[in-house]
Amino acid sequence: MAEKYDIEKYNRRLKKFFDDDEDRYYHTQGVRYTAVALAMAHGEDYQKAELAGLLHDSAKNIPDPKKIKLCEKNDIPITPVERENVYLLHAKLGAYIARKKYKVEDEDVLNAITYHTTGRPAMSRLEQIIFIADYIEPRRFKAPDLPEVRKVAFHDLDECCYIILRDSVTYLRSKGGRIDEMTEQAFCYYEKFHMEKNGEKS
């Protein structure tokens, strides 16, 4: 699938886009290579993982007012929580850019970009890989329990998604802000999955 995409050409274009944000460019490379490693570990298509990892933040540095304008112009729905936290829109908008500017047609790749920040219930393996890679790539260091999360990532994607969502929801609740509905749904889904697997009762 991914052979038809010129990954290094895309990489050069992104490097120019992130010209004023070196940290974002290096984060993108970290996600790109972490996604490849996870795909290899779990027997998934590593070329699709590399493509999704490379493009996952392609809309990140678009100014917030322009994010809203582009979403409205292209009929990309905006939830109330996204209007309050405009940075969340970079995922949906990134999938749009991947489709329009980079000619990515694979729906699994586009969904992996769309849900890499919020997650969603019953993610595909590729979606899980990009969601996890964004959280654990080597330049990440602030999240709790990262050594444990990184270890789990390479042998149980479902459990890793549960841990990430649990910690993310706990953090967001402690801050007192509204939590994106998709994140809430994803957490409930993977919490139930975790409890059933471990024979726990809700």
C-alpha cells in the first residue's frame, strides 16, 4: 500500500512546515519510528504505520483561528469541547490534509490520524499504534508511568490504550475542564475491556 507514497518527500515538506518549531519536527520523527517499531512488534503493516506517524501532526502548527476556519469551510464538524480546546482540531484537520495534500486514500491511515489524540472505542490496530506512539515516543517525558506504558505497548495494545486513557482522563478531571466525548467513550470501552480480561467487576 504505502509504496506509492513518497515518504521522504513528505518528510522534507513537513520539515519546511515545522521550520520554526524544531521540537514538533523531532516529535513527528519520534512518532514515525515508534509507530514502525510497534507495527513490527505486533505484525502490522509498518509502512502504513510510518505514513500515519509521519503525517499525524501535519495540521498542528496551523494557527487556531485558521483551524476553525478551515474546518468550517470544509464541513469538518466541530464539537463544543473542540471549540473550547481548539488544539484538538489538528487531528481531524490533519486527516483532511493527508487526504487532500498528500493524496492518502487509505481509510485506516486517515482514521489513525483523526483519532490519535482522543482515541475512540474499538480502535483498529493501526489506530492504536499511532495513539500509543504519540504518547510514548522517546522525547515524551511528562506523562506518569512512562516506563511501564512503554513496556506494555510492545506486548498488549489494548491494555496500553487502557492505561493511557485512564491516566489522561484522571489528569483532565483533576484540571476541572471538560473532557472530549470521544475520549470519555474510548476510556469506558477500554476500561470495560481491561476489567473483563482481568476478571474484575465494575
